[in-house]
Amino acid sequence: MMTRRLISACALASTMALITSIPAVADTVTEVYHGSGYSDWGFAIHYARAQAWQQARADGFERTDCVETETVIEMFEAHVTWECTR
């Protein structure tokens, strides 16, 4: 009986040691990207978003990881800021 308890205690202790030694989940990474676009035909915002997206994609982000946090649209130009987190 005592041997069975000792084995159970050792098994429990080794399981707890494994559980507590698991490394924490990796920290999240947040990057900010800026895009600028210029067009006489009204495509400036599309060009700005495309530029920000190309930068984010080059760093390994997916489109669903990114949020457009700032948008400035002027007569022939546009500027956007994207914040991407994974």
C-alpha cells in the first residue's frame, strides 16, 4: 500500500514538474506601417493601402492581423497607417 502511494506521489510530482516547466506563450508582435498614394484619378487611397499592405506582408503578417488606424485623404494624395499584431 505504501509503495503504491509513493509511486502515485512520484508520478504526480513529475507531471506537475512538466506542467510548470512549459514555456509561456510567445509575446505578441505589433508593427506599424505607413502607406502613401498619389493619383489624379482618385486612386490615391487604394495606392496608399497597397503600399502599407506590401510592407506588412513582407514582414509576414496576414491581412486579418492588420487594422487601419489612421486615414488622411486630400485632393490628390492619401496617407494611411496600419497597425499589425500577431
